[in-house]
Amino acid sequence: MSDDKEDIRDFIRKNYADVALQNGSGGCCGSGNSCEVFSLDADEVSINIGYTENDLKNVPAEANMGLGCGNPIAIAGLKEGEVVLDLGSGGGIDCFLARALVGETGHVIGVDMTPEMIKLARKNAEKSGYKNIEFRLGEIEHLPVADSSVDVIISNCVINLSMDKVQVFKDAFRVLKPGGRLSITDIVATKQLPQDMKKDLNLISC
């Protein structure tokens, strides 16, 4: 990976670390200038992108950080006993919702590249007494997950941040069981962005 791409990844990691340390202020804001433009209550953001009030009542408050752009759980069709992997799990909101659907016989794994997010998610899980959920530090391009071990991969507004999206999907295919499935909510560009926007790091991440 080029130095530029490493710099971008470090910038993204730092911004999400700042959000984790603030326990999430909503609106995908870290220390960047975007916070001055867009800062909303996390519950308000989550309701607007597809979560229900009941969803939010059933997860630790600190897990809902308002960082998503949809609700991958709503379209995942999760079943009891399934193994679920969340790419870029953040504070754990989607992992906690998935856990309730797969039940005690299922298992949920959250992967995030930001140590502060992993620490926050683990704290949320421990506080709630959840046993069938774990959070692993790692990159979504090189998942710390065994081959053919996952029934369903979920991801919420994270893959767009990767500098190597092809590798993300290659590794997702590696860890999925035969017949496994993806449930992804994310943002895409429908046309080329202006160069000044492409070069503005504050528009790349939180």
C-alpha cells in the first residue's frame, strides 16, 4: 500500500478513535471540521436511517454512535444458530442486534481496525453480560477469521472507507461458508467527484 493510502488509513483510524473516546456524539463526527457542519443526536440519526425505537432500546446506549448509513440487520434475514461477522463493528450496535436474532446457539464476531472502538465494544458487551459475541482487532481487507466459518457478513457504512475494496470482498468470500451471504448498507458514488473533494480528508471519514 502506498504512503498516501497509509496516511488516509491512519487519518480514518484517528478520527474513529476520537469518536470512541467521546462515546459517540452522533453524525459521524470526530475531530474534523465536519463536526461543525453535521452533528446530530445518535438516536435521531439511527431512526432516520432505518433502526426502530425498539432496536435502540435493546442495545447498550454507548453502542449506538450514529455512525451508520442504514440498517444491515433489517435485510440480513438472520436465523437462530448462525455465525455473523460485522466488518467495521464500531461500538457494536449491529453486533448486539444480530446477537439477539441468532440466539445462544449462534455467534457474532465484530472486527474493527481501531483499538479504541474494540475497547468500547468489549466494554458494552461485558456490561450487558453477553457471552456469544466477541470483538477482534483487525482490518477488513485481512480478516482475523478462519476460512469458511461465517454464515452471514454484515457491514454498515464501512467498506466505502477501504482503500482496497476488491480485497475486502475477496477476504469476505474466504471466510464465508458455502452458500453464505452478505448484508451491506453503504454509500456509493454515482459519478466522479471533483478533485478538491477527493483530496479533502475530512470528507473521507468521520
